[in-house]
Amino acid sequence: MLPPKQNFSEWFHEVIQQAEIMDIRYPVKGLYVWRPFGFKIRQLVYSKLRELLDRDHDEVYFPTLIPETELGKEGEHIKGFEDEVFWVTHGGLEPLDVKLALRPTSETAMYPIFKLWIRSHADLPLKVYQIVNTFRYETKHTRPLIRLREITSFKEAHTAHRNYEEAEQQVREAVKLYKEFYDFLAVPYLVFRRPDWDKFPGADYTIAFDTIMPDGRTLQIGTVHHLADNFAKTFDIKYETPKGDHAYVHQTCYGISERCIAALISIHGDDLGLILPFEVAPIQIVIIPILYKGKEEKVIGLSKNLFERLKGFGYRVLLDDSDERPGAKYYKWELKGVPMRFEVGPKEAESGKVVVSFRDEKKKFEVDFDEITKEKIEEWAKNLKERLKNKAIESAKSKIKFFDSLEELADWIEKRGVGLIHLCNSTECGEEVEEKAKGSVLGRLEEIPEWLEEFEPKGACIVCGGEGYLTGVARTY
């Protein structure tokens, strides 16, 4: 049995193991093993990400090892990562002439090669992405999918453009793409422009996607960075303009890690285990025959016919004809988040009916075998996702509140969720908020989602009274 979800930390720790997402027993702190069921969820989720990126990006692969000479070129960038780098210092027994870093992120691996690829304006825009592992020497409390030393599923896109404005347009495109991705997963998000002291090292500015976890803390689930020409100047990435002179490119980069899986599991799951949207469930439909002595043949016959029909529609379906009791089967497949369950007993076998239930609802209903069409399944799947989305939004809304008092804000974010305030752009005011509220300033809301329209985008700064913008404050993972 799982602990109740209201004890979120314990629940998450247990559901990761009991639902067979990951094995946490690997003998290196912060490294975890993907189990087959969890890896299948990862494949299904990332296939959507690939589908979105493949519209106008090309997939590439760059090596894991980065020479210290390259990593150290962009001073602000390496300063942001220097405490987190894993170093390779030997090849066999021989010390290396130049230390090699296991990539913490790939700008310094890619951009020396971008310099070779980009020659003229005809080579722009360049848009590539890769899905790789990255390494960070995390000294904080590590946690599967959320805070790791090996991020196993880092999707990072990198683009190069002729000027600042074209790169800025790409930032908007990336934000749009990430919104489509998280809408697909029915995971609600807030889009913030990170404060200058918390932007990506070397970026002009950073846009971040955050979701609110069941315990009220926020989880950063995606970032989009406008790099301007900062890295281009460091790595001398120039192009020949139509006039024949040379100019530095302007760049963007944007990433999503397996935190998207953590959000999917955490936002939708309940006391019984996972609840997965139909599209990303490794098993979309489970069929459970309810067997009684002397009546097995008809029950198994109808169950197999149903299995073949659903398989023919192209669904990931499983016929559970194991010797376990029906109750044990229900528990098993509820734990693993199977969206739809079909049951066939002697009564149903006689009448040609099937009992249907959905993972997110506590009710059953009967349908005729012939009513189970591809169109009907798609309709059920669509409705299920809509229910998941609405429930998740309501949960998120309950954890967001506006404040004009720092004392009340501190109490809220400690126990409940995200506080919204009006805050100016001054670092001093931001630091005072973080100190008094004992939380992180997430940044200015880039846009107010429909479900938060009651909040005013501008108002007096909570600290100095100057012009302030709607800003999020929370405890973060």
C-alpha cells in the first residue's frame, strides 16, 4: 500500500518504486535505474517532444566529454556551473593533458562546432536539438526524476539567428512549443521571466515554466534562454551578411528534463498510484476476465475477442488472464495508472456486454460489445484528459494567492503554495522579499493564464511602492 498523497514526499518516493518507474538502489548517490515500465512512459512522453521539435529542428548528438579549455571560455557560464562539474582526469592510468568535463550542459560542446557550420546568412537560422544525459554534482538532497547527479533525459535545443529580434522570435516559438507539450500532458504551468540574479549563466534573459507540486512547492519543468550574441563573441561564431561584411549570430537554447515525468506522475496521481493520460500510458486498456467454475469458456472467449478488437485499433492493451484474484489485479493496474479497465464476467459474456471503468473515476458502467469502437475509445480518452486537466488546474488555483504583506506571504508559501505579489525590477527589493518570505522569487509572470485572470498584472511594489509587476514567490525543488 502507498502512503496517502498528502504526505507527498513519502508518496512520491514509494510510487516511483512500487509502480516500477525507477529502481533507486544503484550504488552511486543521485543515480537511478529506469525500469522497463518507467522507461516506456519516458519513451511515449519524449516521442511527443520529438514530434513537436521535428517540425523545424534537426536532431543531433554531441559528445559527453568537454575539454576544460572549451568549458572555461565563457567566464560567466563556467562560473555558474563550476561547483557542479564532474571531471575526468585520467585515461586508464595516464593523467590527461587537458581535463575533460562530463557535460553539465552543452553550449561549450556545441558552439565551437557551430563556428565551423555557420559561414553565411544562408546557413541561418540553424535549429538543432539532442536528447542526452547531463551531469551535475548535486550536493543537495537528491531525489529520483527531480534532483539528480545524472540527468538521463535532457532535451536541449540550440538555435542561431541573424540578429537579436529573430532570436527573440525563436524564444516566443519555444515558449509556444512547451505550452503545447504540457497541454498534451494536462500539466498546468506558470511562465515566468526569471529575475536577473537567477537567469541562466551567460544568457541575456531566461523564461521558465514552473508547475505547482502537491505539497505547494514549485518544480521548474522547462527553460528558454535568449543568449543574444554573448556566446557567439566567445566562440567567434560569425556569418557573412548579404552585404559582404561579417556579424555575430544571436542564439537561443531551451531545455526540458525528466522533471516532466515527475510532474506528470505527481500532478495526476492519487492515493492508489499513477493516473496517466491515455496517450502516454504504456498499457492503455486492461481487460480483466472474472472467472467462475464451469463458465470460463464464454468469459475467456469474449475477453479474447475484445482483446483482438482493441489490438486491431492499434491500442496498447493487455488481457490479464493470470491466476491472481480480481481485487489484486485491480490494485496492480490502478497503481500503474492504466487509464481504462474492461471487465468481463459470466453475466456479461451471456449478454455480450462489457463493464467499463476509468482510472480517474470511482464508477463502472456497462456497454454492448459492439459499441466499443475506435471512435468511442478516442472520445473516452479525450474526456479523461479533460477531467485530468480541470482537476489539476483547480488544484493549482487552490495553491495560489495574492499578497500585499510580506509576513502573510511567508506563512502561505511555507505551508500552502505560490504567493503572487507586485514587485519592481530592483535586485534589492527582490532580495528583501526572499529574505523575509524565506522563498525564491520565481520572476515576473510573462503571461497570466485564463484560470488566473482575476489578478492585476501591475501594481505598487510590495517593498518600495514603485511600479511593480505580478511576480511569483515560492519554495522550490
